[in-house]
Amino acid sequence: MQQTDVAVVGGGLAGLTAAAELARLGVKCTAFTGPAPGGLLLSIESVEGMPEHPEGIPGYDLCPMAQEAAMDAGAEFINDDASALQPDGDGWIVTSPEGSVRARAVVLAPGAHLRPLGVPGEERLAGKGVSHCASCDGPLLRGKPVAVVGGGDAACQEALTIAAHASEVHLISRGPLRARESWQQRVRAQPKIQVHEGARVTAIEGDNGVEAVTLADGRTLPVAGVFAYAGLLPNTGWLQGVVELDADGRIPVDGHMGSKQPGLFAAGFARSGNNGQAAEAEADGKAAAEAAHKYLNT
Ligand SMILES: Cc1cc2nc3c(=O)[nH]c(=O)nc-3n(C[C@H](O)[C@H](O)[C@H](O)COP(=O)(O)OP(=O)(O)OC[C@H]3O[C@@H](n4cnc5c(N)ncnc54)[C@H](O)[C@@H]3O)c2cc1C
């Protein structure tokens, strides 16, 4: 079995930053990144709110830069999902289909996935107009009406990305928009976007592709695509029973990203209290790496 000092689980900004920082600190680090490193931001046209990129930066530039920084620093990569974690004496064993790694400490940064709407038609029409990637599938819907579901930053951001391609965008939010003011202003200033606040999608219709969405108030909106950004769920199901999780399925930590179990740290969206912003994912990754480094030396 491969031995390492610290195993990092997660290939988003939190995990990649932790791996880079650990390697820079001279720690032997092995990062399980999943098959496509980059995380949620990989397909985003302009990641906003990062102090070092005040004008915004495409996620498809930012994420590879973070990966390159970790590789240049000397972190090792396993491009596979970790599927199990178990304690082993004073360390931990992380398992993936590619094999197992024994580490003295582990930084858990598995991030999140988009919450499904859970309505009829969603699964059946996935890839046939139901999408989670505005920049990939927006161009395929050029000149057609689409629906974006959600009322937060991500929904507003992606509605604007799709508006560059679609004929009209129905932004459907269960309650009032809750995105930060700057996103709301931009959405309301885009004439192609119609905001439906207090509206709920109950079904996605269509035979071989999306043709319409039905709303709880009985209306049917003809659309050719549906993009759902209705919240995030942490990728922590595989940790149940091994790591303490809070009611939302996230990992509680102390002020130094340490979990209740020795040698186990958490970073990014998967840790309790993380605010879901890219800059905080990076800051978490750095803090968890420093704490894991300190743990190895005490
Ligand atoms: C549409 C959208 C737009 C957004 N735009 C912005 C923005 O403009 N500005 C901003 O600040 N924030 C934005 N965010 C929020 C931002 O994406 C998150 O805060 C950030 O991605 C969290 O980083 P993370 O590393 O914790 O998780 P993630 O980005 O989710 O990365 C986790 C990674 O770990 C991998 N992984 C999961 N499980 C395992 C496992 N078992 N083994 C190995 N790897 C695993 C995943 O495949 C993924 O690659 C946006 C989010 C969305 C959904």
C-alpha cells in the first residue's frame, strides 16, 4: 500500500489549494481529485468575488491554474474518487478503485453537487435539454427560450451566461431572489431575462427533448432547456458512519479546520459553516494544510 504524509480528498479549489500548500511546506501529499479536477467552477464563464481577480476570471482558467500550482509544488495526484475512509492506528487509509493510500493525516475537501429539482421529467430529459452547465449547453440553445431554476448567486450568474445565447430566459425562483444585489441588478437590467419570483417548477415536459416546464400555479412555459441551480448538497455520503456530519451532511470543524477525530481536517463547501464562495474554499484549503502540517510535527 502506498504511504503518504497527508492525503487530500477533493479536486476543487479547496482540495487543490490544500495540496499545493502541503507540498510547498515539504509534506508528501497525495491528492484524490476525482476523474476531472476543477470542481464546480470549472465551467463558469466568470468567477466573481475573488480579491486577486477583481474583474472576474473564467473558471476554466482558474481551476487548471490551481491544479498546475499543486503539481508544480510536487503534490501527487490520483485522478479517481475516494470511495472509503477508515482509521488505521495513528493514521487513516483512503481507498479508491485505483488502490489504497495510508496517510498520517487527511484533508477532506469533496465539495458539493447541484441539488436536483426532484420533479417528473428531470432525470428522463437529462442531457436532452436538462443541464447544469450554462457555458457548455447555452450555445446549443441559441435563439430558443430556456428556464433557469433558482434564486441565488449561481442561478443569476448562469441566467446571464445563457442570456447571451437564448431568445429569452425564464428565471424561476421559489421565493424572492436572494442573490447578492449586484447580480440581481444585472439580471433585472437584461431584457431577455424574465424573473418569476414565488414560482415553483412541478414538471419538465417533452418526449425526446425539453419542450416546456409546468409551474405550481398551473402555467406552462414553452422552453427548450432547463438549468437547475437550486442549491448545493455536500459530497459526503461516503463518509457517513466514519466522520461526524452535521444536519446538512457537512463536516464540523474547529477554528483550524480540525474535525473531532485526530488527523482529520475538512475544507471547502463540505465543512460546516463554509459560506460557499470560491475565496473561502481557497482560504480553507490553505488553513487545513497548515493545520495538517502542524499536526504531523506535534
Ligand atoms: C453555477 C455556480 C457558480 C458559482 N460561481 C461562483 C462565483 O462566481 N464566485 C464564487 O466565489 N463562488 C461561486 N460558486 C461557488 C463555488 O463553486 C464553491 O464555493 C467552490 O467551488 C467550493 O469549492 P470546493 O473545492 O469546496 O468544492 P467543489 O468545487 O465542489 O470541488 C470538489 C471536487 O472534489 C471532487 N470530489 C468529490 N467527491 C470526491 C471523492 N470522494 N474523491 C475525490 N474527489 C472528490 C469533485 O468531483 C470536485 O472536483 C459557484 C457555484 C456554482 C454551482
